[in-house]
Amino acid sequence: MTKSFSFGLLTASMLALSTGAAFADYELNILHINDFHSRIESINKFDSTCSAEEEGKKECFGGAARLKTAIDQRRQALSGKNVLLLNAGDNFQGSLFYTTYKGAAEAEFLNLMKFDAMTVGNHEFDDSEDGLATFLDKVQFPVVTANVKATAASKLGDRIKPSLVLDVAGQKIGIVGAVTNDTAELSSPGPNVTIADDVQSITPAVQDLKGKGVNKIIALTHVGYPRDLALIAKIPDVDVVVGGHSHSLLSNTDPKAEGPYPTMVDNPGGYKVPVVQAASYSKYLGDLVVNFDDSGVVKDAKGDPILIDSTFTPDPAVLARIAELAKPIEELRKKVIGSSESPIEGDRKVCRVKECSMGNLVADAMLDRTKNQGVTIAVQNGGGLRASIDGGEVTQGEVITVLPFQNTLATFETTGADVVKALENGVSQIDQGAGRFPQVAGLKFAFDQSKPVGSRVGDVQVKEGDNFAPIDPAKTYKVATNNFMRAGGDGYSIFKEGKNAYDYGPDLADVTAEYVAAHSPYKPYTDGRVTELAQAAPAPSASEPAPAAPAAPAPSAEPSPAPAAPAPSTEPAPAAPAPATPAPATEPAPAPAASAPAATTPSTHVIAAGDTFWDLAVTFYGDGTMWRKLSDANGKPNPRHLTVGKEIEVPAR
């Protein structure tokens, strides 16, 4: 029986009653986080560890101590109500705490927050099933992921369940989990763990819950906002989706959010499903209120994520424990290895769609370290770059935050034809912001996103001496990359076929730190080694309305991103299927001021997820009604579907 049919019966029976009390609605408050990524300490606007100076200036966000305070305060405010605290995965990887303690620190602090349930993320497998097994030994809350299938030989045993039922004030709440289908490409689950299809795994798990009399079911997923909208929310009898993986900020007040919070999706059963996500790195606490009728149908849902900023006083006991755990790594982290003349751009919204200065730094460092072996090409996946570095002194800790995965330098030989195939893979999911986007050294190439996947790359040239020459498809080249990509990670299966492969050994973070030290003060740069070819913009539909002026959105409390960034796993942050309400950008950009200075000379801008011509006109001209000037200058593309990563012209006012 579908939800809609049940609802119909309930309505009919209620109408038939001439007397008697109506069924009571049930309110459930869902607090949630996702993609914590080992941000045990607070972070700055670059998503790196916040300094004492920045703390003093109240410029820090998140961290376990602040997050604990926020959760405690919210629980206290909801005292006497029905509350769940959920975790949508990717707690591992991203700081020296994970590098040092391999999940034990994350488990300790998550236990203090008293989560009710968690699903695993792909990064939970970064140290194979061994790392996850150790984590499972320590956590004091259930872990549910329906599509993780462990064999009898697996160390995971049966500790990851497909679903569970929680009793919340006498009501049965079902939770079913799922991790992204490409976890084997993105991480290292190993031979004893299979990742099955998410939809095919969730569907029977939901029906099993329904068979147990559960009529309120939450899908706790780590598959990404677009997939949650397109598929998960449409699975029969799923009522609510709490997601992660794409680091999506959803908000009703931030003009640069990726979509509304919650985003309501039509389920084929005839009801609407709220979908939520809360950005990443402990910067936000999701806060959703769902009202169910007596048959388990969602009547309404509302909420907004809470920005965990300096207004939250860090929990003192947690701070003390963090300081204790930090002692063994403090000396390493604070070691100054050089300086940078300006910020080095490692923002995910840049490095996954175009050449970025952090990508150039890492690829250049890889090539420099292996050039005496005859290596002429280096390729680094944009998703492996996890933070920016600000200008001034550069510490070892900052570099490790950028490159936290302990990947090592690897070399192999392959043909020019296979290099081109690898680049095609790298740009195959650019429209989704996938982590496979190639940052390169020793070669340059162009791509056309409007062409079919597999035929987007052109004009590939390899550096020979001081000059560039067209790549020779038949020639054998020596390539440097990281061991994750050489083993086929992020879809680079062609690298697995390379000859004379050698996992060279040095940690990529150490290689990069040594390069910065040798070139200090380092000068960040881009030089056009990756070029996107101009695309023919589609004419706007006759029925497509002009972008509506925003109704005086509240300015974002989020700080400005790194200079030169349009806006921020190895995981995708894809362009979402359009929800009912037009989706605004993923990471907040500076809130445009009404008095923004007008552009007096022509310039360019790279489209970030959710950009609209209206917002850009406010930014560049101080007047949203001038959006048509931008549209006319760029071939009048569909104003609600601008191509992420595309460079547009900004004509003078």
C-alpha cells in the first residue's frame, strides 16, 4: 500500500467520523551533520585549521568543541520534544588528527555528541576496511548503510546494518543508510567489501521496515544532493532524506546556497519528501522540523542550518581534550617550511572545474621531484586538494591539510593516446564538479564541455625543453601521479595499465612542502595550461522568465572565500536537478552589497554553482536589473542554467 493510498483511506475514515478526537500529528526534530572530515579543531575561511590569532578576531568556525556546544544548546532548547541527531558520513580524513590517530579521535568526539545513527561515507574506507573496523570498535552509536556488503572474511562483521528502528516518544522511526556507489573508485574498501547499488539496496530495506510496522522512514545517505533529489527521495515509502557527500549548503536565507532547506521532492506515492544537507567541515548544524500525520505522511517540514560561528563558545572540556591530543603533532604542524606571496587557491569550486594555483603547485612539485627519472608529465586529481593556503608563512600543517590522504608519489609509463584518455576521464564529470578533474604539469590541453563525454579534450601539448609540442599518440611518456590515481582511483583506470609502474614512496604532502621551501617565497600562479573552449550558449526559452529579483535576502554570516575564488573527494558536488525552487550556489560567496562599485572596464568571471545573472549584475554593477547586459554579452544563455566553470565576459557598465 502506497503512502498516498494510506493517506486516502485515512482521510476517508476521518470524514466518516461524526464525533471523536482527531489523530494527533507527530513532530520530529532532526539535527544533522555531514562531511565532518576530521575538523576536530576550528577552521578558518579557507577550511584549514584556525590560528590563535584568527580565534582572537572571532574569525573561526566549527570544530568539535563548538559543534558540541551547538548540539547541546539545541537539544536544551528542544527539551521535551522529539529529537534525533544524525551523521551522514565522511568523518575521516582532512586534518592531522586523522593522520595521527586514524579515526580514534573522531570516534571519541562523535561519542561525546551522542549521535543516534550514522551512515558511512566513502572516506571511511581510506585506510581500507581496517580503519573502519577500528572506528566501529570505538563508536557508541549504530552505523547503518544498506549497500555495504561485507563477506564472512571481512573485519567489519555484521556491525554495519542496512537499517534500524528507533523508538522516539513511543513512535517507531526507521533509518536506512547508503554510501555512494563509486566508493570503490573513490576509496579503498578492499576485496572483502562490496558496494552495491544504493537504490536497489535502500528499496528492500525500506520495505522490510514497513513490514515491521514502521511508517516514518528516514534515508540517511552519503550519495550527494543531486542523487538524493533525483532518486533517493523517490523511493517508495521514504519520508525524509538526510544527506551528505556533495558538501551542499542548503538554506532559505543565504543567496548563494545550492538549494532551499529543506528541498521538497515529489515522491511517486503522492506525497512530498524533504531533502536536507548541511555543507561540510563542522561549519553548520542542520536543524529540520518535520510534522507527520498519523499514517506517517509528511504534512510539512521547515528549518535552516545553523552556522557554527564565534557566537558559540567552545565546550571547555572538549577543548582541553583536543589540546591534549594535539601535543604529539603540534611541533610538526607549526613547523614553518616557507612562505607564499599571496593565497594559494585550493577551493573545491575552482580546482574541480578549471586550472587552479594549488593544482599547479602540487603538479609542479610532483614533476620537479621526478624529473631526474625522465618524467615529463604530472597529473593530480582536483578532488585530492582539500583546502587553500593563505598568504604569508606556510607551515607543514597547512600543507598536510591541503593533502591529508597520505598519498604517495607514483610513476609509470604510458602512451600519448592513453594520456589523452586519462584527460577525457578527468573532464568527463566536470558538470558535476567531480574530484577527477586533472590539474597538470608538463603538458597543456583544452576541453569543450558542450561536447559528448569522451570527445571533449583537444590540443594536448607536451613540454619538450622550453617549448610545447603536440602529444604523440604512439610515443611512450613517463608520468607522475599519486598512488591513488595510479591504482585507478577517480576513474583513472587507464593508469592501471601503465608500464614499469613504481610507487615512488614520498608522501605527496612532503613533496609539496619541500617544493614550497625550495621556492620560498612562493608565488602562486596560473598560466593557461588548462583551457576551456568557448561554448555556443543556448538561446533562452520563450517561456523562460527573467531571473526574479531576490526578496531582500538576509546577508550571509559566512565569511568571504579565498581571494580569486568564484565560490568552495574525491567526491562530487554535482549540479543538482532543478528543485521546485530555483537553487542558488554551494559555498557562500560574499553577500553583494547594494552599493557595489560598478564595473568600469571589461572583465571576466567564472560561473560558480548557482550563479544567476541577477546576482552577478548586483555584484559587478550594483544593480540586478542590469542582468540583461551580462546576458547579451554572452550569447543570451538560459539565465537559470548557467554552465558551472564557464568563463563569461563582464562588459563595462
